[in-house]
Amino acid sequence: MTTNQTLTTAQHAESMLREHGLVAIMRGDFPVDAFLTIGEVLAENGIRVMEVTLNSTQAREAIPALRQRFGSDLLIGAGTIRRAEQVDEALEIGAQFIVSPNFNPEAVARSQAAGVLHLPGVATPTEAENAFAAGCHMLKLFPADVLGGPTYLKVIRAPLDDIDFVPTGGITPDNAGEYRRAGAVALGLGSALVSKDWTRENVASRAKALVASWKSG
């Protein structure tokens, strides 16, 4: 597993998320060639972090292919990791960080033992504090749009200001900057960036719009 010369694997992943701020989430029935083409378009347009959900049809082939193709140009993580054994599987195929829709203490412990950043999914202050107490200082706030969007993020951060939140769900160019102003350290981007009807052109256009919105915050 590749690491930065001066940072651990977890620290390097966290640094990339902080620096670039946007995580492209790919979920669905995409062929490996599509993952590679989309990765190229994302890197060209300022999005340097990609999460491939493990329940995508070609995830087990796509993650190692992306690692081989892009090297340090893209940070490649595995998402929808709900159980400890899935952490093992994701790391075996080269995932550089782990993202979950839930907080599973055993799965988090497995990632931490491997020295890999794990972003568990939380929705409430209690869930956030439990994950924080387990050693997770960067959390996926999910589903952000259903919870109340940037307003909810701002409210939950008031008492939990030592936790870094990565809102995911319903992020668009219209609200990405607002999430940053509310305190998001990064954002998870789904179908507003890569949808089933993707083309090089629409992915590039969406990436530019999301990057501009994020920077405006």
C-alpha cells in the first residue's frame, strides 16, 4: 500500500480530503473502462479523491485498476463498507481509505489496526460522539440533505466543533459552497457529479461547477 514519505496512510488520506475537499462517489453498474475514463476527467478538472462503493458491480476490478492507472494523481477509497470483513476485502484490493454509511465499531477498529482512514456514517450527535470516542475524528454526515442540509451541519457543529464532518447526500453546485460556509471539511458527491447518463462532457462540466461552488465557500 502506497504512503506519503512523511505521513502515514491515514494521515495522507486525511490530508488529501482536507486539501481537495470533494469526493467523487461512484456507485452502480459501470464497466472498468468507465471508471478509468471518469477518473481521468475528474483529475483533469480538480477532483482528486474518488470513492468506489463496494456494492458497485465492478468495484473489485475497478479499485486496483484505478490505483494502477493514476498512482498518486488520485486517492481511491472504498465505500459502503458496513462490516469488518469488508474492510479486509477493500484493503486487499488496494483501497486507500474506507467510507461507511453506518458506524460499526469492529469495522472501524479493523481499519485503525491497518493504519487506514475510516469515515463512518453518522446522523445524530450521539452517533457522532460514539464514533469520535472510537477514534474517528472525520465523519460522514449522512444523509445530509434529509437531515436538514447546511443548517443541520451548522447546528450539530456548535457542540461538536472538534469533529470534522463530510456531508454526503444531495450535494449540488447550488449548495456546495453553503456547506463549506457551514463548516464542512469536505463533501461526498454522488449523482450530481456522475450519473448513469454520464459523458466526458457532462462529468467535466459538473466537476467544474462543483469545484467552483466549493471554492466560493
